[in-house]
Amino acid sequence: MKLGTLVLENNLLLAPLQKVTTAPYRRFCREFGKIGLVSVPMLYTKRIQNNPRSVLSDLHKIEKERPISVQLIGSDPIALRESIDFLESYQFDVLDINAGCPSKKAIKAKEGGYLLNDLKKLSSLIKIATKYSSHLVSLKIRTGFKNSDNINNLAKIVNKSSVDFITIHGRTVKDRFVDTALDLKAVKRLKELLKIPVVGNGNINSPQSAKLFLDFTKVDAIMIGRESMGNPEIFHQINTYLKEGVEQILNNNLTKLKKHIELYEHCINNYLYENIEFPYPIERYKFVELKRNSIWLTKNIHPSTEIRTKISLTKTLDELRDIFEQIFDN
């Protein structure tokens, strides 16, 4: 499929998630099936402007993971321009502008989802991105700030711009991640109004929900984020269901957990062998990555609460390995 001029293997995208979609995580998820486009966790334009070295580890060897997107969040035009200039030396496929983040930090800084409250500012940021970036430019939004009343005006701005595609999360900024607030009608309406490809996002937690989202809204692709945590097979499950109608469910057990953890550590090691420089000890990085992902990977395993508790109490890589040994020996 195509998003703008970008040709992808399928219509499934991995969302940019803070402290989640790191390089090892992206590579891990791709071990289980094809993912059309993955993304680096969002980067703050002010952070790049003030201390560009602080994002070097986030961008290390991203050319090996193409197709890949880099998402920026910020509301200062100068910081955005300088961030774009900084990123020009990197080989990636899409520059994504975040206008949907619902965090208190983003709203307080008048960036992310707050921009849906200030379409004039959003329009000016879009113009900077499309003018100065040599990469494809996409926009990540929600259905609105408090409601979806502004969708028509937003669509007019996007249609007049040079944005290549847009991703819409089917909730308002104020609704954050409330399950019952998902508004597929608003997503469908935006798709009907726009001239460019639309990616849908929100509550896609199974092959069936993915098909429902696609069929109802007619979006061109779908993006999965939180539901990949603990189920890296979800992209393969969805792709198989959409192409062949074959339903595959997550059958998790201790044997699979052990294999997943070993594979994740392999992905971490491969990443670390690329001569990367961290502002903190590599051993610490490995521990943090392995710990949080092993917790997520206990999904649907009995007794998952007990296992997660034991893992969460570890403070070093050696302690974590000891817990793994106890879990799998028993």
C-alpha cells in the first residue's frame, strides 16, 4: 500500500509511544510479522534545540529500520525549524508532527493535543514542516480537543497544505484513553473530507476490531500502539485475519514467555553492538528494557500478577536474571 509516495508492505503501523517503542522494541515486534511503518518515540523540539546530543540514542541507526517515522512535538516555530534542520542528516521516511498528545505536560506547554484548540498555530507549524523537511510529512491528531466540532475546519487546513497523510486517534484530547469515548463516526467524517490517505488509531486490540475499524471508517491504514505491549504478535494476527480470514488468538504460557524474553534480549544485544553511546551505563539500559518488557509479556499467563510483582521488585540485571531462573525452573 502507499501513504503518499511511500510504499509499504502492509497497512499496519506501530505507533510512537514514549518509553515503549524503542529500537529493541521495534525490532522485536518485527520478528513476529511485517509492519508497514514503525516510529521512534516522539521527540521534543525544545529538547533538540537545547541539547541535540540528548536524542542521539533515539535516532541511532534508524536507517536500518526503514520504513520508519520520526515524530516531533512542540509549538515553537524556531525550535521546529531547528529540529528539522538537525534531522536532515538522518535517513528515515516520514516526519510526523504531533497534534494529539493528551498529556498534562503537552497541554500545559500548549503543544501536542492543545494545537487542536489553536488551528492557526497548527497551520503555521504544518507550513514550516512541509517547507523545510525533505522527508514526507504526516500529522497525528485526535478527533478534537473537547469535541469533534472543528473537524471541518481542520480538514480545510490539511487539504490546503502539503501534508502527505494524517493519523487520527478516534477520541478527543479531553477523553484521553477512555474506551467508551471512541468515536468512529468522527474518524469516518474526516476520511470523507480529506484528499490524502488517513490512518486510523484507537482501541484496535484484536483482528476483529481492526477489520471493524477499517470497514466502518474506510481509512487507508491502521495504527496500533498500547495493544502491542505484551502481544507483539498482534500485527501478524491482524494481517492474517485481513488477508486470509484466519483468526489467531494470543496463547501465552511460561514456555512462550521464556522464548519472548530471550528474543527481546537478543534484540537489545544486537542494538547495543552498534557502537551506541548512552548518557548512562549500558547495563542499566539493558535492565530497564528487559524488565518493563518482561512485565508486559506476562499478559494472559497464570499467575501473571505474582510474576509481575516479583519482576517489578528487581533493581539490577542480576536480580532480574535470578527471578527469571526461579520462574522458569518452577
